[in-house]
Amino acid sequence: MRNNLILPLFICVFICSCKTEHKNEYTNIADLKAIYSSGDITKWPAPDLDSTVNKETFKDIGALPKLQHPEYNPFSQEKSKLGKTLFFDPRLSVSGQIACASCHNPELAWTDNSTRSFGHDRQTGARNSMTILNSGFAHSLFWDGRASSLEDQARFPIGDPLEMNEKLNIAVDKIAEIEGYKPLFEAAFGNDTISLERIQFAIATFERTVNSYKTRFDKFVEGDSTKLNNQEVLGLHVFRTKGRCINCHNTPYFSDNQFHNDGQTLFGTKDEDFGRYNVTKNMDDIGKIRTPTLREVARTGPWMHNGHFPSLLDVVQFYNLGNPAVVQKKYLGKGRDSLIPTNSPILKKLDLEKNEIEALIAFMETLSSSRGRTLIPQLPQ
């Protein structure tokens, strides 16, 4: 009789212990709230990481740290002021009508809330404008990563025929002819010499100051359990586990700074975009796009690199289905089949329930901070 009781008891204990250890089995919201707001990330449930993710270099989400300016371009108030002025100055464009701020409007979370931005002669760009908020944490810039730093990035829009359409040397000459810029350059660099490199360094310095304030998520994981409600806590947990978002949107920046093909290449269509491949010409990069930050994501729609999704619900449902769409037959057999992209193995059908989808969206909305106010500089004459 005693042995008959021991075996069922052992099975019960084993099942319960397995359930407790499994990263997706935390169903008590009160416990989840206490764990995630403990201020100790080591207490968090293990994230659901794909086998392709490097566990050694993986860094979990968390509160955004203070940005460190690079040694090669140290911060100064004078340089940031100059960079801000240049950022808002349309005279860098051939038409004198388009500034960096035209596509990165501070009133619109430093984007333009357009599917794709308009540039020179009202031409439409190929991709959605990314926010410059927190861009100092990015390891590369643009959706395809063609720029290795903010300094490098600053020159591309000026010379792009679809954007500002100005020759770089002419843009520099135009700024040099404006007397009011000379004291700004002297204050920033020690003399009034105006060069492309100095323009790039000044704009980059300013952009590194455009960062989010603390979000409700930041305050929550730092120890204030009142900042997230139960639905948002569930969304945080789904984000790291069943939703698998954590595989690409990790680190406090909410981006792994890597490139992935999420099935949005649109092979053969007029909107076809090979992403990273256009930069590297590496066949393994066909269709790969840089992982965008999710900080301020609720304010930066429409979403995806092509701006195809008008709501966060559309985005989550897309990933929930695992993007089962295949290349249409009419686009095959035209001598380009070797360029058919392969979706990332991270992309899998999720089978999220309605309440989990709603919770996931609610959580992403906690990644927004107060908008603040940006004073537009008076342009030098």
C-alpha cells in the first residue's frame, strides 16, 4: 500500500517541477509582475531562444542605459547645436526645400508617419523612414545597414537623387557661403573651416542626443511594479517566450542590430527589395533587413521597411501566422530563381491566442516615452 502511494506522489511532484521550470508556464500574473519588476534580471524566466541565436552573446531586454558618445567624435554642446541647425537646414538640398527634418520630424517621433517618404521633386523613396530616436545605439544605419556609423549615415541623404539630390561638394560650398555658420563651426571645432566631415560629425553628435525619456517599461524593470498593468505584464512575458519576439528584438535597445529576412522581400513585384544583399552582394543576405528598435514603436507607424502595415495588430498577426506566403508562380522561371530569398528560420507559426496578441500590443505601447518638445533652431544667414 505504501509503495502504491509513493509512485503517484513521485509522478505528481515530477510533473509539477517540470511545469515550474518551463519558461512558458508562468501563468500567475502576480508572480510574473513580482519577478519582472524585481530589479534582478537573473530572476526572470528564461527567454525562448531559437537554435540560431548565439546564447553566449545574447543580451536580454532591459532599461535603456545612458548613451556614450564615441571617442573619435566626443560630445560638446556647441557641436550638438551646430548639428541640430544643419539637421533642420533645407539649404543642404539642391532645391533648398528639403532638410533632414523633412523625413525625421520631431513632432512625429522623428519620422514622417508616411508609408514612404517624399524627396526631391516629390519622388517617393523605396523604404519607410526610420526614427532617429536612440539611433546612437545602432551598429549600422538604414534598413540595409549601408552606413557603419551616424557620421557615415549623414552624407547619404544629401547626395541621394530621391532625397536631397545635392552633390556633396556643392552642399558644403553652400553652407560655407553662409556667414552665420562660421561662428557656429568655430565654436564647435575651434576654427571656422567648413568641411563635409565636420558637417557629418556635427549632425551625428546632435542625433546622439535624440533619445527616449524613461518609459513605463524602464521604470517597471528597475523596480516600480505599479508602472505596468496585468495585461502589459502578460505581453512582456509573451514577448520573451511564446511570441519569440526576443530572438530579434533583444538588448535594452530592443534590436539585435542584425539582419534577418522576415518574408517581406516581395520577390518579382514592383516593390521587390533585396535589402542587405544590395549592399554586400552576398547571396546569403538576399531579403535581409536590419532589425529596427521597438522603442517608441507605437508612435512610428506605418510599420515594416516598406510601410505596408498600418497597425501594430497587422504586424503581430503577420508574425503570428509565420508568413506562410510563397513566391507566386508568375514570377518564377524568368532566369531569376537563384535570387528567390529564404526566410529566416526564426520565423515560425506562433499560434498566439487573441488575449496574447492584445497583451503583446499593450506591452509594446509601454515602450513609448513622453514626447517632450523640440525647439526648432533659427537658421543662420
